[in-house]
Amino acid sequence: MIRLFQRLGSLPAPLRGVLAVGAGALIAAGLPPVDGWPLAFLGFPLFLVLLDTAKSKSWRSGFGLGWAFGLGYFAVAFHWIGYAFFVEAGTYLWMMPFMLGILSGGMAIYWGLAGLLAKRFGGSGLQLTLAFSALLAVAEWLRGHLLTGFPWAAPGLLVVGMGGVAQAASVIGMTGLTLLVVLWASLPYVFLSGERRRLMLAGGAILLLLPALWGWGDWRLAGASGALVPGVVIRIVQPNLPQEEKWREDNARQIFDDLLQLSMLPTAERPDGIGGVTHVIWPESAVPFLIDESPVAKSELKPLLGGRTALITGAVRAGRMGEGVEPDAHNSIIVFDGTAEVAARYDKWRLVPGGEFLPLAWALEPLGFRQVVQTPGSFVPGPGPRTVILPGGLKASLTICYEAIFPDRLVDDADRPQAIVNVTNDGWFGRSTGPWQHLAQARLRTIEQGLPMIRAANTGISAVIDPYGRTLRMLPLMEKGVVDSPLPVAISATAYARMGDFWLLILTVCIISCAFLARFWALER
């Protein structure tokens, strides 16, 4: 192995950068739906060998390798975003390489900073592994918070394919899982680096935490009660409407009729259709008109709901500002009671960069760039998370689309709900990996919060997820139909729900302390 290290160390910088890009791409290839988490045990050691054997400790070598590593990871992890630019290819396709390049390269800066600091910190073997694991976790936390945040596809998402390990999200959250995944996956580099015996034993002890945590998670799942909320029956409607058809005004009548028919659809499980259903869920922006301002829509919803069933639907809502003033647009959830009257509204507050608003619009719009979702007015964010009491008394946290990828401020901590409702429109992304990654992140949110989730997606994947992240019912991608399900009971607030990233901070401090201790051991003679 020493010869391998020497050979990698003698490679020219451009080739080392290419290998770093490949290492990052290899790890991202293991994200859902592939669930190839063992690939991380190849990608992270390869990167650390490249970082270790870099001849210079300057910021350029560490940052450059870290940035290349991140570029490979995010280019593969985010490739599904490119599908959105094919919906109206004549208008948007030219933007795709620029937007994907800017996004992947921008996110890779965080990994570049982690590489820079790890290299400057010095050392190799276990010390470098510990330092880089903690620093990358900090970088991922920053990626999820700075500049509106975009925590999509954190390496911690690999645990979705690792059985009981995912249950650790109930304590340390997704970023804590990222720290552990990077740490575990990097240990082969320690064992192959010629470390002193006791440092290798320390690495082995760390690796043993993986089966231990896996076993604890399986034990937690075995003790799950499986209790259901009495009297609540959910019907999720998945219309599977192609994105290019969704916003055409001449399709409005057909779209609305399809949603009504699916809502009433008899199934083998419910031969009486909507009878006995307490809550019907339609996906994000379900209809191409202002449903809450349409007397015709309300008159047709009333007999459907029959005074007993509530409708929760994603919709565009106009914020009226007065006569002669163009209204603001809100990406909203509107709740109708059994008489088709509006019972509650929720406005999305985390808008999608490039989709619902254009960052740096003052500079990009003159160059021809536009936000992908066009509305008569500009999208305006809502005030933030809040708990809504649905008809029937069910307390729910309403979320829209990618709001479900954020571990923090997902629910109103001052008024804990019984469930999370998430409506989304993943029709932009076809049969790509995007909808599967979106579902996987939603599953982690349920584990972190100890809350079930009802998820309605236009083209899929619609699902009912219990508070342990298990998918109880689902409708496959690109399939038209309904999902009928009872609602699992929420469990007590988890450690993560109560304390947020506190335990992540403690874990990070412990890992950094261990890195200093490893340096002390390495210097002993």
C-alpha cells in the first residue's frame, strides 16, 4: 500500500483532480434509489489518499482537491435537476449546463473548505480521517443554512439503505449521520496507511460502532407500537399529470375532473370510494387556476366532500394588494372543510432558488435567465412553519415540496402537530433519481421528529410514512391512482426534535478532540 500512496502522490495535479472528481461521483452513485452505500467505502478512502499525498500543504492543494471531490459528488447527486429544463426546452434548455454547473460548483465550495482545513490541520491516517469527517459535517451544516440553504443529498442520506442505522437521526439528525457515514467509510484509508498499531486499533473500535448502531436501530424498530389515530382515514390522490400539460389553461377542466374522479374512485380496499374518508390530499399546485376564488370549483367540491370529508390541496394563491396593484403569488396549501369552504391556508416560506425565485436576478435577468416557474406576479414567501388544525381536529404541520428536505424549522416547536402533510410536484423530474431522493429525505424527517408524514406527489412517489421512517403505503412513480391509509400515531418528541443539533455539536467536538489525541499519539516515539 505504501507503493500505491507513493504512486498517487507522484501524479500530476490535473490527474489527481480528475481522480477526486471520480471519487465524489462514486459516492453519489450510491444515493437512493440505488442505496449503494458500500461505494462510500471506496470513494472516501480514495479522496483521503489523494489529500494525504498532496505534496503541498498550501490552501490551494487542500481546497482544490476538496472542491473537485465535491464537484464530482454534486454533479451526480444533482443531475436529475436537468430534467426540469426539458419541460419547455425551447425556453429553458440552454440554461441547463449553466445552472447545474453553478449549483454543483457552488455547493462544492463547502467541501473545498473542508479539504483546505483538513490539509492545513496536518497529519495523516486516523488524525486526517477524524478531522475531515468533522469538518465535512460542519460544511454540510453550513450548506443547509447559508444563503437560504440547500441541504439536498447530504452524504448522511446513504443511511436510508443501511437498515436500523437511520434511526440515529432521532438523536443526531441528518448532519450527524453525515459525520458518522464519512467517518466509517474513511476508515479503510486508516487501515491501509501504515498507522501505528494502537491508532489502527482505535480506528477498529470506531468501525465497531456501525454494527452497534445498526443493532440499536433494529431494536428501536422492533419496539414500535404501530398504533393508529382513531377515526382518521386518508386518501392521497396522485393524478400523474405530465408537467408540460399541468399549466395549460385549456386543460383546467379536464385536470379538475380527473382529480374529482380519482377522489371518488372505488378500490378493492374501499369499494365505497370516498365514503368514510376523512381527509383527501391533492398534490402541489393541483389545478391551473385559483381554486379558492372559483365559485364553480367550490360548487362541484361541495357534493364530493358531502359535509364530512376535508380536502387539503396544493394551489397557487393570489395575495390581493388592492385595486390596480398586481397581486403577489403564493405557493400554498388550501384546506376546504366538508362544505367546500376555506378552513385554513398555508403559504410556502422556503422558495426554490431558480425555480420560484431567481437569485441575483438583477444580474442574471439581463443575460436572459428566468425562474423556471412563471406566475403573473412574483412568488412571495410565507411567514414560516405553523401547526394547522384540520377539520376533524387533527393537528398537522403543512409543508410544500422541498421544505421537507430541511431538518430545522420543519414544524412549529411551540405547537407540536400530530402529523406532517407534504404536497409536492416532482413531475418536473420524470423518472430520474430526484423523486426517490426526495422521498428518502422525507423519511429521515419523520425519524428526526417522531411524526408520521402524509405525502402527496403529482407523479409520485405518494406515501404514508410512520414516525420511524417506514413507508406503510405508497403509489409508485409515474402511476395514476390513489393511496388509502389510516394515520399512524406520533411518538414522543425525539431528542432531535427537542434539542436540534445540540448532540451533533457534542459529537463534532468529540471527534475534533480525538483528532488532536491521534496527533499526540502519532508524535510519540
